Amino acid sequence: MVRKRVKNVNLRIARDGSHVDVSAPSWVSDSEVEAFIRSKSAWIASRMAQAAQTPMACAAQATSEEVAAWREAVSACVPAFVAAWEPIMGVKAGKLAYRNMTSRWGSCQPATGRICINVRLALYPPECLEYVVVHELCHLLERGHGPRFHQLMDAFMPDWKQRRAKLR
């Protein structure tokens, strides 16, 4: 539990279902926070069980051999996606890298064109991997996630929101 400058008591289930994070304002007593958590126990148990079944939860217990297999699968697919999308988008990616990341699906360094892709995407449908590739290539045109970035994503991949939803 963390005390923060927030209005309400907030519960967050970890992506892998391993724990619950609670934030509460300083004016709420510990006993009130405990009562709130108890009142939400059924919801917490349900969400933790649901999260434990996701690919991210499975990835948390992966062996190094499994991670190597994911890396191999992702690194076999990404160059083809990049080659297909570069001419459509009018961009040129730099170096491609692959990492086992816990909190992001990819990253892009617009200055160098370097794109890093999470190997855990091997656990998801191929359209999710393609979405992340297009997302990172869009960062070569627009650095942030503002309105212009969303316009670019809408133009290049109209169903990107549905693909992103599969990763959440």
C-alpha cells in the first residue's frame, strides 16, 4: 500500500496476477482501507485469477530456453513486417533489437531509427506483433502519442485499437 495525493482508494491488479497494489489518500485510515479491500475481495480474486491465465503471467515463469524460442520466433517475423511497412509509411528503420521486457511491447529511438521489440509478443497472435511494428515505425514520423500519432495509426492501420486491445 502506498499513500498518495489521490481522491479515492485505488486497487490495481498486477499484469501477471501476482499481487495487488493499493494507493490511498493520507486522510483515509488503515482500517478503512482494509475494509475497502475486504469489500472488494471477490472482485480481487476474480481479477487475479483472470490475470494469472494471461500470456504475460505465463511469461513471468518462463525458462531461458522459452525466452530464446520467443526471441527466435519474433526475430524471424519482424524483418518481414518492417520490410512490408517501410515503403507504405515512407520510413526507414535502423537497427532491430529484441528484448524480454516486462512493461512495454516495443520502443523506438527516432534519432537513430533503432526499434526494439518485446520477445513476449511471440505469445500473442501475429496481428499483435504487426501492430507493435507499425506503432514503432509511426514513431519515426511522430515522436509522442499525441493526436498526430493517432491520426497516423488510423491512416496506416485502421483496426489498430482492436489489435492493441488483445495485448491488454
